[in-house]
Amino acid sequence: MSASAVKPARSGSSGAGTRKAKPTNDERGAQNATPETPTRVLTGFNGNRRVPPPVNEPIKSYAPGSPERAALKDRLRSMSNERIDIPNIVGGREVHTGELAESVMPHDHRHVLAQWHRASAASIDQAVAAAKEAAKDWANWAWEDRAAVFLKAAELLATTWRQTLNAATMLGQSKTAFQAEIDAACELIDFWRFNVSFADQLLAIQPFNDNTAWNRTEYRPLEGFVYAVSPFNFTSIGGNLPTAPALLGNTVVYKPATQTLLVASLLQRLLEEAGLPPGAGSLKLG
């Protein structure tokens, strides 16, 4: 046995030969006693949450030799060589109706970017039912938790998803790099960040209280669901129309324009990565 493994003698003892006294019953009880647990345990957040102050997303230059230019060109090459299949998304499930149409580049009509499944009457009914079912849970989330989903989406779009959405906008809507940057990236990031701040201000508007009553207004989501139809030429509007009502507890059936189906399907995946639960936003095509 090494010297470091030998326990030192207690202070006041005569050394290693001193026998240690046996513990009394009271001492044994003290050694075996379990530490006291708090009488009250808080399992939820107890405080006023403050959302981050919004700031405008800086516009990247895409100048020759810049890292964002190289990343965007790489993404344009890879996505130009893909031909993806875009199903309907109903309650988080992929629905392939089999009735196919094609999404092409406006500047190169022979180049097919994706094939997409037209919505059937049955899939439309399923999307509406999924939105109503999801509302039971989504409307009862704390609004700050819903806000966190879209703040996370803004962060993802500002970083790992930026060039994917920019490239999809350029290929699907024939926009330049600068047009895509201010639309697909910066404007949509700003929508998501500032919507959270505006919602925070809205919910803070409460009626006057005096010493006889404590008045308050509860901001409830709409009954049923929201049907959002986006235009053909703006990725940012396509991302904002369904998510602004979702932030306030509504569930949405989303019908994007056919020219924006590629970016719409990618936005659906981005929001799922950010934590949007299945059914809160269902994508209906055709």
C-alpha cells in the first residue's frame, strides 16, 4: 500500500496504535439520518419573463471573396442538382396524394426543382382536423414558450439555414443574391424577432386597477383555425403570414403560392427544428 493511501491519525491521538472509540447509538443515528428535504419545491418558473429586445438583422454584402458568397454559391450548385419530392404535411405526417405537379425555375422553365403533391379533399379535411386538435395544446402554452419557438427559428435562419433559404428563393423566384438576402433572410428574421416584441407589448396592455378590484384582460386565440395564403414573390411574407397568428396561440392551415413551394417546404422543416409542434402549422398544397 502506498503512503498516500494511509489515513492520517486524528489530532490529539498518540498515533496509529490508538484504538478508535466505537460510536454510541446516538452517533449511529446521526450518521444514518437522511438530510432534510425542502417542504416546498418549485417545479415551474416563478417570475416575469422578459423577451430579448429586437434588433434588425444586418445585411450581408456577398462581395467577391466573402465567406457568405462562397457558401451561397455552394448551396446554389447543390440545390440545382436536386429534384425533391414535396408532400402535404398534416399533423406532422407526410401525405403523398400521388397527384403530382412540378416546380420549375422561372428563368429556366425546363429545369425542375421539385415535384409536389396536390392536396385532395380528404387531405384538406385532415389538415383542418389536425389544426383544431393541435389547438387544444398549443393555445395553452405559456406565450413566452411559443415566442421561444420563433426566436429560435430566427436564430436558425440567421445562421445554419440562411444560405439554404436564400438559394431556394433565388432558384424558385429568380431573385438576385441581394434580393434574396433582404427578403428570405433579413426581413423574415426581423418579422420573427419584432413580432415577439410587439406581442409582449400587446399582452402588457391591461385595464386600470384600483383598491376595489383587480382587472385584467386575457388575450385568447381565435376559435377554429387560421387559413393563410401567401403570395408568389416574397419568402418573408410566406413565412410571416402563418407564424404571426401562431405566435398568439392560433393554429394554421397554410397554402403557399405554387412558385414558393420549395421555400415553403423548407420553412416547415426549419420551424419543426425550432420546436413548432405537429399540427400547429399544417402545409396544404394545390
